[in-house]
Amino acid sequence: MEKPDPPILPIMAIVIWRDIVQSSDWAEVSDVNPERFSSIGWVLPEKDGVLKQANTQDEEGNLFGVTAYPIGCVEQVIPIPFTYESKS
């Protein structure tokens, strides 16, 4: 009998990503460029062209405050070593 695959756990990471920018004023074309941002949180593996990151994880492992990035907007994912330690 084959062992089932272990659950895929989220990892704590910084996501570096670009966002769309639109100008509604008289800005020159050369002055309008995508902005670079960074977010920190629990990152799940990419699925169907989307990377998801949650900013909160409870003691039971449930994730909340989820951001979904189209994978084409993600420039880099930087893992952060982290171990959750229960106070009980």
C-alpha cells in the first residue's frame, strides 16, 4: 500500500510583486510604470497560475487575510525560517 502524500504546509515568506499602475492625469508615458511591493505571510504552493499568501495563521493552522497574486505579477518568493511554538 502506498503512503499518501504529506500535507502541503504553507511557508512563511516575503513575496516581492508588481502591481498595475494607471495614470488619469497628464503624466508622461515614461513616468508611468508598475510599482514594486513586498508582503510577508504564509505562502501556499502556486496552483492554477495563482500564488496565495495569508497574513494570519491560528494555532490550528487555519489561514486568514488571504491575498491572491496572479503568478505573472510575482517577482520573487523569499522563504523565512520560522517555527510556530505553542505557549501551552
